[in-house]
Amino acid sequence: MSIAERSKPSRKQHVRTLWISDVHLGTRDCQAERLAGFLKRYQADRVYLVGDIIDGWKLRGGIYWPQAHTNVIRRLLTMSKRGTEVIYVTGNHDEFLRRYSTLILGNIQLVDEAEHYTADGRRLLVIHGDQFDVITRYHRWLAFLGDSAYEFTLTLNRWLNHWRERWGYGYWSLSAYLKHKVKTAVNFISDFEEAIAHECVKRGFDGVVCGHIHHAEIRRVGAVEYMNCGDWVESCSALIEHLDGSIQLYRLAEDQTQATEVATVGQAA
């Protein structure tokens, strides 16, 4: 049984909004099958794709596009045909799409940033976030160099989880663990959060939903509610707005742990 089939629930959950970012379709580290399984679980009024959904940087060097990546696109198109509004917010890895910003095709919109109102009235900026990354904006050669080192940890991550799955263990991200432990990475994340929160205050937003740094988080930064939907190459995470306006941070690893615990309790009973 595939990962997507194991993730498929008996009934879809109706939610107001889904936010996903940094899928990096077109790369070997994209967790496309897991993402397709996640999307099948929900009937969403609106889906925001918060940048770096397609990895244009990688596709320049050669095409890697397995069926699982096509399945993600098909899933999103199916959701759109069934009434879900899909808003694609461009990022730096899919910046080739920025020339087409404001394009509307049926229920699908292409934008550089968006404004979202939650059911409980909060006004949120939805933006990928590369605009607030000094390295990406002013030192692109460093960004490419950093990408190479990052790809090495993702290769280790892929190998590790291949064996974890064979041994019956759930998903766990080595690269995300290292990111939490390295001081320079922690400082970079903090600087990014502060910069984007400052922009929200300046523009009168209550909060922000972003991606870019592959670090899922919900926390307050001063007066701003900072929310990062993470990624689908290492942490496999997303943000979910429920019908009452509350926003939940979804993590695949936590979801798998809870499912295992429920199954264990059921067997014991």
C-alpha cells in the first residue's frame, strides 16, 4: 500500500483554508506522495500555495518529474474544478512565474502576495518570504552555494527515511533536527521572523503566513501573529484554518505518531 493510500481517510474534513509552501516539485527530495495523501483528506474552500511549489532552479539543470509530482498537480486541479479557490503565491524558486502575476484561470489565481481574512476577522499577509531574506535578495551566489550544502542533508534525510519506513518507523527529518541545533540557522530564522513581522506592523496586518525558510511555526512576534507553513521536503507540514477561524499547524510526523497511538489503544481494547 502506498503512502498516499495509507493517508486517505474514509471521509474528507471540511476546512476553510489550507496553506502549503516549498513543495519543490521537480526535485528528488520532494515528498509528493505524502502531500497528495494530505490533500485528499480535506475539502477546502481555499488553498494557498505559498511559493516554491515548482523548483525552477532545479529544472534548469535537467528534468526530474516522476508520476507522483504530476499527481500533486492533478489533485490541485481536481480541487479547483470542485469549487476550491486556489491562490498560487510565487516564491524565489518559481520566480519565473512572477512575470505572469495577476493571471486568473477559472478558480486559480497567480499573485506575488495575497491578503486573507480569517473567519474570526484577522487580516493576514500571505507571502512567500524571500523578499525578507538578505542572502536571497543581495547575494544570490551564496544562496546557490547554501542550496548545495542543504541538498546534501536532504539526501541523507531521504536515505534515512527509506530505511525507517522499511523498519516500520514513522517519518522523521534529520535536516530539520540539525536546523534547530545549529546556532547560525537559529539566528537566521529569528532575523527572518523579525523582518517579516516588522513589515506586517508597517502595513497594518494582524499576522502573516509565509514559507521560504523550511521552518514551520506559529508564534507571536511582538504584536504580529507569525505563521510559517513549513515545507514538503523535510518537515512535511501545513497550516489549516478551521471553520471557526482557528489556525492549526499540521506536522506529518506528529500525525503519524497520534495515528499509531490510537491504533495501539484500539488493539489493547
